[in-house]
Amino acid sequence: MSSTRQFKENETTELKESTSELKEAIISISSILNKHGKGALYFGIEDYGKVVGRQTGKSTVKDISKSITDHIDPKIYPDIKVQNIMGKDCIVISFSGHENLYSAFGRFYLRTGDENKKLSSREIEHLVEKKKNYVYRWGFEASETPVSEADIPTLRSFVKKGKEAGRIAFAFDTAKNVLNKLNLVKGNNLLNTGRALFYKNNGIEVQTAVFAGHDRITFLDIQSFHGTLFELIEKSEAYVKEHINWRADLSGSHRKEIPEIPVRAITEAIVNSLCHRDFSNPKGNEVAIFKNRIEIYNPGRFPEDYSPEDFIKGKEHSILRNPLIANAFYLASDIERWGSGLKRICVACKESGVKVEFKNLKSGFAVIFYRPNFQQIQAAVRKGGQISGQKRWSELTKKQKAVLNAINKNPKISRKHLSNCLNINPSAVQKHIQKLKKIGFLIRVGPDKGGHWDIIDK
């Protein structure tokens, strides 16, 4: 690749040939912060992308850092390092900030494309109002929970996952050191974000329920989950997996369990719902499973002036409502890239032939997965070449009917209990179940442990 095409200025990246342009660089940093909250600036690269490098003395990085701190308000503390790019030393500045508005040299700017637009008084007022709707301040406020009460096993697991993913370079030593490196501490207390991520009794709740029909009138099961955000992801995902339909693909050399809705899409929706939640709202997240759909809801409205399609089509950069939570989820590999969640959900559902809808509600935001019905599942099984047509009830054997009758009375009956009820050995029970599944009479809902059977043709 040509060096002139290696780098390009955009809304989050600024290129400067020399530190003689430091004032203009500081203005660019403030304007990028006001638009996106994070970005990068390079000294030693011309504005059209050619890497020229620059000489750096012992005090160069220190002087740049001091100038940025002195002239941007509120103060920021960027990460500045000398990096070899294409055989030449360049200075790379990575910065982030989540205050409502940043000034440079007493003036306010906003990034538009690769330019910095100076703002009028009216534009400043409008931008402040918009940014209040973009980033929730709750996560940056100190909680009353001391650092000493952070859950050590959760922290250790987090660091281990991050190191395995290549996203965390440090090892676990003490809880306070790890939390400080994640910017989750103020004084001796956890920030609200740190409390949510690493304190089990954080008061955060996810409500889950299974409803009998297409509305909320009659529920079959209802549960409330509590714990760290990582635990809530795990518990919510397990709940959905337990209550959706699964079918067995026997066409290959190994049995493969296939869910009616792709699990990776469900997980992505659950993670997104926690990542973008308005935690100052007393209402919790919800996972509602209906006969025809699954709704994953969070009390956090979609950013003003944006639509889900903007991010699905890649037209916009990510907007982090809870940036510290998003960063932790990214480091732990719970999200792949900032701003890619909705697109990943769409891709997974399209590959599986599942309809998905994103709804911006007055009270929050919901991802809705529409469930394929049993007839669609049967058609998919037949299309896979596993059966040549569904048998009638009258064509079943006596033992097959006995198995179905027992399951009809108790859908959660185990194979061992079926063996005792029918007075046949477990291997025979397994054989009858496999046959009934293959010919389209029986389907397993949820995993072996905790799931149940559904008879398709009663």
C-alpha cells in the first residue's frame, strides 16, 4: 500500500506534519471531543497521508501534554507516545473525554468532516442540549461503594478474558490497581460504572418473563436477575436459550443443535441493552418472550437525530451512552467493535432467515426478534433432507404414542422417568425420541437441562 494512502483525516483523526502546528492540533482535539468524545492525532504525517516523521527530544512529549492540559477546558489527559510508522518516528496522541463541551483557547469548535467549525453562542447552547442526550453522566459519578468491596473473582475473570483476547496488556495484581487502570475509581470509592461492573449487590435488575400468547396478559414464567453486568449478560442469555425452540441437524457426521433465533444475535442485543441503558432511570432492562416474538428492552432512548439505520449501514460513528461500560465490555470481548452491534444483529438474523426490528420508544429502545413458527421449523427440517413427509398420528407405533402421551402430561419429563413410566430401557426411550423428532412430531425447547418437550401435532 502506498504511504500516501496509509492515513487519512476524518471526523476522528487529525494529521499534522510538525509540532509547530500544535495550536491547530489542540483546536482539532477539542472539536473531535465535542463531536465524538474520542479520537487520535498524529504528528509526523502530512494532511494528505504521507508519513514524514519528526525528531523528538526528551521533553517533546511532556511539552505537548502540558500544552493540551493548559489550553483545553475541562482538562483532559491524553495518551501520548512516540511510535515508529513506516520506519519513521511519529507522535501519536490518543484522547477521550465525556464532558458536555470542551473549549480550546477559550473558544468552542465542532468537527465537521476533517475541518473544525467555530461555534456561535446559539450553536453552543444547542450542542450542550444534544450532548446531554448522548452520554449519561451517571457512570462518571462516584458511588458510595469503597474499592475494597469490588468482587475479586469477577475482576480476575475480566482481566483473564481481556488478556486472552489480546485487549488487556496488564496482569491482575490488586483490585485497586486494575480499577485505576480502567479509570473506575474516584478517591477510595468506585465510580457508578465500577460498581455496576464489579460489585454484586449493585441494585441493577433485569426482569425476564415468558408469556402464554402475543401480549402481556398471562405469563408462564417470570424471574428477576441481579448481579454484576457480566452476570446479568450470562443469566439473561441462558434464560432466552432455555425458552426458545431448538432443532437437531443430523445431516452431518455430528449432531448439531440449531436455535430458532441465532444465539449470537440474542447475546449482542442483551449486551447492547445493558451498554446503552439509562441507569439513572429506576426502570430496569426487560427480556420478554412471547409466542410470536422476543423483545429485549432497555430504558435508554436512542440518540437524538440518529436512527438505527445510520449505524446498521455504517453511515455514522459510534455514540457511547455509557463509554466506561462500553470500554469494559470491549476489553472483555463482550462486544467486538464500538458501534457495530446493530449491524451484527442484522447480519446474524439475515443468515438465519429471522426477522428483526429495532424500535425507538418514548420510554427507551427495544430489539424485537420474530419467532419462526413450528410449521416453518418443520419445513426447514424437511428442506434439510432429514424427512420425506410428516406421518399421521395413526401411523405411529404403540410405544411412540406412549412416549408422546407421557410427554403431553409432563413436558419436562426426563428420559429416565420416561424409561420408568413405560417400563422400557433408556436406550429404547432415546431411540423413540429421535424417531419422533425426525418425523416432525416432537421438538426440544431449550437445553437438555432445564428445557422441555413440545409436541407439534397433538
